[in-house]
Amino acid sequence: MALQNRVTPFGEIIATPERGTLMGNRGGRIHHNHEQRLTNRRWASWHWIACRLEFKGWHREVMSPNTYTELFFLDEATALAAGHRPCALCRRDDFQQFMAAWAAGSPSLVPNRPLRAGDVDAVLHGERAARRGEKMTYVADLGSLPDGAMVELPEDPGRAWLLWSGCLHEWTAGGYRASRAFDLAQQATVLTPRSIVRALGAGYAPAVHGSRGPLGR
């Protein structure tokens, strides 16, 4: 039976047999000890990260007692849409590039000292999770969004689409399938947090699952 540990662009955590290309966590344990089931919590802290599946040969047993809950993502665009940022340890280069792009895209949010991961995490938490746990979203014209952003279309609620190379690509747990052109003036609900959208616009290039061909790095 598949564990409930796969994150969607909506930030939901679902059970699915498909494997992801990134692992991450939400700051701690959100599963029952000795039972591989989630509690009612969906995060343990504001520090939501996305990690490599392999690092220095370290091995973890998923959902072990007294440890953080491992979560998995189809790709980095999915992790970013859910509000996770690159891990500063196992993805150091990506983390530094993300922080630089985040600062360039949101200069008014940068403190009068070196930007820290905790600064970004605090902003992201305000952008991704409302009271009662609903996901924070906003509406924008598709033409104003950069590659790597994820959206929900008003005529197709409950389905996520990746904006990439002038097309929308339908997200599924197993990969991207249908692609479609779009009107630049069409409005959509943006799933990716605002400051991450600005980081994408400032040059951060997320790794994107290759199920629709050479979509990303």
C-alpha cells in the first residue's frame, strides 16, 4: 500500500504508487510514531525544504519513529508550488541560486543584513498557508507569469498546470501529459507563492520532470 507522503502543487499530501524525483520535509514529524500514517498536522515548522533523493550515501527508513516525515515531489516545480525551497545542505548550489534570485525578485523583503533561510521561510509561510490550512493563492494573467509557475484554470478546477516554454502542461502524480497553448491575457489561479514566482522571474530555473520531453535542466 502506498504511503501518504507525496505532495501535489496544491500543497496536499496524497498516497500514490508513483515515485518522485525529490524528497523533502516540513520541519519535523507529522506522522504517527510506529504507524506510517499522517497525523492531522500538515507541517511541524515553517522550514519547508526540498532535497535530493540521494546524498553522501545516507539511508533513511521512511516514516521512522521520532524523526521527520519524508515527503516526495514529482519535480522541483511541484515542490516550489507547494511552498518548499531548496535544501541548504544537500542542494547547496541550488539553494544559493534560489536565495540570490529570491532576493533579486523581492528586494523590499530583504532585511538590512545578509539574507537567511529563516527570513525566506517566514515570508513563504505567510504566502502558502492560510488559517485552517487552506492554500494561499492569487489570480494573475498567464502572460505575466514566468516558466516554472504552476496554475489552476477557472474552467478546470482541481487540476494543476505547469507554465513552460509557451505552453501549459497538465500535472499528474506520474508526470506531465496533455499540453495546450494559452491566451496571454487569460487569468488563472496561481499556486506557486508570490515571492517564488518573482524568484522564477528573476532567473531561478527549477528542475522539471522530463515526461513531456526536454522541459527543464
